[in-house]
Amino acid sequence: MESISASIWHNLFDFPCRDRDFNTSTQKTFSSRIMTTASTRNTSQLHVTVAITKRGLMRMRRLPSLMIPSIIMPIFFVVAFSGSFSSVVQLDGYSTDKAVNWMAAWAILQGSAFSGLGGGGLTATDLENGFFDRMRAAPITPSALISGLVGYSVTRAVLPTTAVLIVSFAALDADMPGGLLGFIVAYLTAIGIAAVMSLFVLGIVFTMKTLKSLAIAQVVMFSTMFLSVGQAPLEAIQGWLYHVAKYNPITHVIRMGRQGFLGDVTWAETQPGFISLALLLIGSSLWARACYQKVDI
């Protein structure tokens, strides 16, 4: 049984395990004897989650072109909008004298949301070539599988976030009055949005089972990001766009990540964004888990 378990594992993940303990624990995951022990199962499923994340990162390393759009796009946004709308910050509601301070947080979330597509793209490819069926045939819980894909997307989000921050401060003279806490909040919002977008995309991919379904996710992503306070404060938005931006949960998340660029980080500004992000994570998690059942349909 142990030899069969080892064979299943190596067929699923075609990269070497340098850590003997890691290799042993993952082999135990696929042993019917060990699966009867709850504590061992929980531990081994964690290793499976990490292994799936590593597999995605290895694919990204072998195909660096996968990361180019998610890095170039937010950099283009922060450079283009900061330059084109440099005088717009003179209007009421911007709370800064530099457009880059306003646009940087929005560009970061754009890049992290685009990075969230990574897990969905990997899954869609695996569904089309049959590899995903092999993973589902192995004794892997849906939670471990989905968590690994989300972990891959979240890790991807760190790269465009860092790239935007470097360009904003090195080339565009951005400010961070919020100090270290401002940077931490910016990264937390980026990671949170990447996780939300990843779960949302996984639900779509599980339902449609094709790489073409990512187009739907892109439309939703750009719509929610642009119909918010990403480019302008509520005071400068009029008509029906005002009401959409006001009740858009992404608005609160952007404010949470942006506060460090405009001033001190406060709980009053963090709480609405934190609550919105938590609700989005819960909703998208339930959505992805429910759609996972449709893979066989």
C-alpha cells in the first residue's frame, strides 16, 4: 500500500521532494491506513496544500510570461493616472497634494486582483488536459486543494504589489505618512483581494471548466475596481456612479489600503475595509466550495 501511495504522489506532483519528512508525510496522505487517523490526516492535508502552492510557483518560474501582465498593468496604471490626473487632487476629497498617493493603492489592488486569476488559470488548464481529475481521484480534501490554489494566487500578488511600491516611491515620489504600518496594511489588502478574486475565479472555472471562462472574471474584476473610489473620492462622483461606488465593498477595501499614503493608519478607517474583506472572503469561499461539486456535472 505504501508503494502505491508513493506512486500516486509522484504521478500527481512531478517535482522532487528534498525534505524527507515532507516526502514521508505526503506519502502517508495517500495511505488508506493513515487516513483513518484524524490528526495525521489534518497534518498531511496541510502538506498537500503547500505542495499544490509550490507546484503553481514552479509553473510560474518556468513560464515567467504568466506574471508579466499582472506586473506591467498596475505599474502602467499608477504611472499613467498619476501623470494624466496630477492636478485633479486639487479638488475636494482627495486629502493629498500628489496624485500618486491616491492612485498607488488602487493600482496595487488592481495588480493583486489580476494575480488572483492565477489559481483559476492553472485550474482551467488542468481541467482541460485532465490533470485535475487525477488530483480529485487522490485522497485530497476539497479544502486542501482549493487552499493550495488560493495560496499560489496570494503568493503571486506579492510581486506586483512590491513592483508598484518601488515605482511609486523611486520614480513618482510617493509619500507614506502612515509609516511601516501603512506598508503592512497595503500588503494585507493586496493579499486579501488576491484571495477573494482567486476563490471567485475558481468558482467560475469549476462551473464552466474552460480557460475561456477567465474572461468573465476579468469583466467583473475591472467593473468592481473602476466603479469605486479608486480614481476619485465620493465627493467628486455624481449620478448613479455615486451610489454604486458608495455601496461597492471594494470602496472600503481601497480606503483601508490607501490610508497609509494619505495619513496615519486608524482603526476607524481600517474597520470598514476589514469587515468588507472578511465578508468577501466568506462569500467567495462558499461560492468556490459549492461550485467544486459541479466539476463532475
